[in-house]
Amino acid sequence: MSDIAIEHLDRLELAFAPRPWPFAFERRADIDAYFAELQRANPAIWNGRVLLLYRHRLSDAVLSGAYLEADFASFSAWRAWGWQETGVRDCFAAAAIIAADGAVLLGVMGAHTFNAGRIYFPCGTPDLNDVKGNRVDLEASVWRELKEETGFAPADFTVEPGWTCIAAGPLIALVKVLHATENADVLQARARAHIASEQQPELVDLRIVRSPRDFDPAMPRFVTAFLEKHFATLAKNIDSA
């Protein structure tokens, strides 16, 4: 896990302070050509607005920083072209659903999405819906994405204080750990019922992960890093009980 840094944060202090993203202007023609081809292959993908972190500082368990606004076409091209150093970070909030039996539930992205087939925490790239005045509210982002993708609400969980920050190069995942009182099979059935009720759900399923044996190549490294730590802590607690 040498390429991954995991640490606890007490709080976030993230501002919305728009400024131009030079990459989006300097590579405009290439970005537009890339995105046109992407939409030809998948017409469901649209060019909305997203937020990218362009300044950040971590000190005394507090992450502070500022976001700019960009178009999804530029963001998706930046990712597709290898996360070039362009002065921004993909910093987003995610929900780690921990069932009463210790299993973790992950979403499987639908075929019409940009991350089709990938398996990870319910989450989403921050957007203008997460801007409250001059700040970016990533806790609101967590609950919004969780409700949309799974149907779950805050009342379904006990929330761990703070955040688990997983940094991997240009990616910063801020994970809110949620503990449910129900076992994984019950949670999965509830989420599947929600997915079945949606006209075009982002997720096609919720996958149960009970141990590292359930890891899948479709899970990004930041997800398996979190899971490795979770299951190691779970095993240690069982051994010491």
C-alpha cells in the first residue's frame, strides 16, 4: 500500500473559490474531440459541471482547500489521459457502508455511466449542488449520492466522527464510515429494491465484500486499501476479544 496514504481527519474546511483551469482552455480542441467520441459510444454521458480541488493543505487532522468549477468533458479527458499534473485533484466524498456483520457493501456502476462496471463506494464527483454559499459541503454530497444510488438515508446508520482520507496521487477520497444495524444481506436486498424501482439507476447492483477473498479487479486501489485496513482491524478485534 506504499502508493496509498490513509489517515483520519477530524473535519473539512473546503471553499468554493472559482478560477480558470488552464488545462481546460489549452487543450480545448483535443478535449472536445475526445468527448464527442465518448458521447458517440455512450450517448447517456453528458457534459455537466463538476468541482475540482486546486488548493489543499492537511494539518492537525483538518483538510482545508478550495475548489474550482470545470466542465465534465475536461475532467473526463484529464482522467482518460493519465491524470496529468494540471494543478488539480479529484477530491470527492464516498460512503463506506459497514453492515452489522462486518461486511462492506459496494456499488456496481451501470453500463451507461462513465465508470461502467467499476465497483466502489457510493459516491460522486462534487458539483454545484454541493456549494453552500462560499463553501463545499461534502457531507451533503455523501448523503445525496447515497440516497440517489441506494435509497438509504442518515437514519439507517450510526456515523463515525470525522473522515477517512485516502490519498493516491491526484485522487483524494474522503470516506464517511457508516455503521448499519442490519446485516449485509438485508441491506443488499433493500438497495436492490431501490435500484429496481429507478428508471435509469446509476448502480446495477450492490456487492457484498466479507473478506479480501471477495476483492475484484474492478475495484479501484483506493477501495481495496480501505477494505484491507477494515478487515485487518476486524480480525484484530476478534483475536483480542
